[in-house]
Amino acid sequence: MTRKKIALCGCSDPRRKEEKGKLQELTDLLAGMDLEVVCGECIWGGTAEEKAAELNGFFADPEMDFIFDITGGDMANEVLELLDYETIRGSHAVFVGYSDLTVVLNAILARTGRETINWQIRNLINDDAEEEQAYFRKKILTEALTPEDLQICFVRGSHMRGVIAGGNIRCLLKLAGTPYFPDMTGKILLLESMSGGPARMKTSLVQLRQMGVFDRVSGVLLGTFTQMDREGLKPTVAEMLAELLPEDVPLAVTPYIGHGSNARAIVIGRMADLEA
């Protein structure tokens, strides 16, 4: 098998300098998997122009297979106007990130129609490292991702079909009113969140309803809502959506999409058939 080339980059908030040891641990692990690893300078900070130029360069590399963003936070949307979408459209490389990188995942879908992956490579050295490393080798590097890995359970209905779009609910809504918000017609809307209680979740869901998103999607798939789940807060997001969604829109949940250290990947921009 041809040796794969991957890049580690940063479009969102910079990683802290004291995390350089963890990055070295990650790069050593990846090199041990016989991967060629390139680390971007903007992981530790940079202007919007520098971050976008670095990412554009990775997409322009004809030998690049995957680009993993290892940052998160708030700042990823500042690169969207500076990305070279024509180069991204023609690139072989697949962009992978989660949380704040929801803005890049969905901008690429909106502007190029290309698939990206919602997942965080830092999971390879977190609490469920052994499980995640096996999953990474078997599923992500081979691009063999399937919805069956997500243990999806239906709350309403028994089937939904559509292209997956969305991700972190707070970050997705940063794209509202911009050319980077994907057309949700016929899409399966994916939603998850790390922080926020019922009030924050409710106001975000109401905004999506007021934007007309719920009237256009073919279904909604909920990942984990870390603070809500950890504190047992009520009503749950699924309970809120049962009231906010049109009655004919299916609703399903998975414990494997979100900020958990055992999270699995889902392909943004890919057609999916989800069944009970």
C-alpha cells in the first residue's frame, strides 16, 4: 500500500505552547503507523492570512491524502473568505476536523460540494486511545466510514435519507446569512455541542427553525451534548426538537458524534441512508 501523507494544521484558536509535548506524542504515533506527517506552523498561532495560506498549500499538494485540523475554539471562520475553493475542489486531500471547524467543513460543502470528515485526530492520544487508534487505521485511513458504526437510534420515524451537513450547533450558526451556509434542502442535519444548557440549546434550535432549516431537511441526527448529558439537564435536545420539528421530519440520535474521547467520524457532504 502506498504510504499516505497527512498534514496537521490549525485554523481556529492556537494550541498552547505547553502542548508541544502532546503534539510530539501524536506525530510520533502517526509516524509509527508509516504515515508521512507534515506539521503546520499555524497550529501555534498566526494571522487569518497565514492560516488560510497554509491550508491552501496543503490542499494544493498533489501527494496530500488527509489534512487534520487539531485546533478548536472560536476563530476558524476568519479563514473562510481567504480559502482557494477552486484548488480545494480539485484536490485529492480530505479535510478533517470538528467543533469550531464545523465552519470549514460546511463552507467546503457549500462552495465546492466536496466531502469532509467530522472527527478530531487528537483522540488518538486521549482517554480511549487504543480504541480510537484501531478505528483510525481500519476506518478513517481506508475511507471506509459507514453509518453502521454510529449505533444510531431513532426517536421519531424509522428512516432518513440525505446528504449529511452540520456539526457543532453554535459554530454552524456562525455561518447563518453567509455564502458558506450550505443549502439544507433534503439534507440530514447533524447537530452536537460541548457546552451549553437547555436555554442555549433552545435558542439555537429556535434560530434554525426561524431560518427555515427544519422545513427543508430530510431528517435530524443528534450527536452528544456534553454539558447537557454530563449534568443530566432537562429537557434534552431530543425532547426540544420533538416539539420544534415538523411532525413528518425523522429524528435520530448517536452516542458517537461529538466531543467524547471515543467519538467516531461521519462524512459531511456524503449521501447517507439511515434506518432503525
